Amino acid sequence: MSSINGLNGSLTNGFRTAKGEEVLQVPSSDVAALSEQLLRCQSCGNCYTEPCLLNCFHTLCAKCVRKVTVKGAPGTPSAPAGAAGGASQTAERPVVICPICK
């Protein structure tokens, strides 16, 4: 019995990678559990309704993103130059602090 990231499985006979390594066969019940985890917010654990991908590649629901959003530094550009209104505006821009990375 072998394990990869908490999934248990057995090495199969006959399947090998290009490097000659045996392939781990994972039971379908473990695949279903992993699929369920991927559909849940990494912060609150609820099923996604509005998933948001952060710059760090963690995914949170929109409700959790709102909870971890803080005001940015004063003078942070809130719109790129040439955006509607012409010149770049300076105002506080919201910053998301990832609860998993912090």
C-alpha cells in the first residue's frame, strides 16, 4: 500500500511512467473525496457559489474574500492611466490577505 498526499492506493502491475516508475492506482472513493475537497472553500469549508482565485493560487469563496480584504496604502493607483476619466486616480485600493498564506 502506498500513499500520495493522503490518498491510499496500490502500485499496479504493468503501468509505468516514461522513467520506468510504477503508477499508483487510487481507489475511486479517494478520488471522490479529493473532488469534494476541490469544490470547497479553503477558508470556511463551504461549497463554492462564487469561487475567487487569489494571486497566490489559493481559492476562496467571495464571502471569505470580503472578510480578508483590507484597505490598501494611501496613494495606491485605483485605475490605470487612460481608464475612464483620463488620468490615473489615486485612492486606497483594497488588498486581499490570504488566510492560508499569512
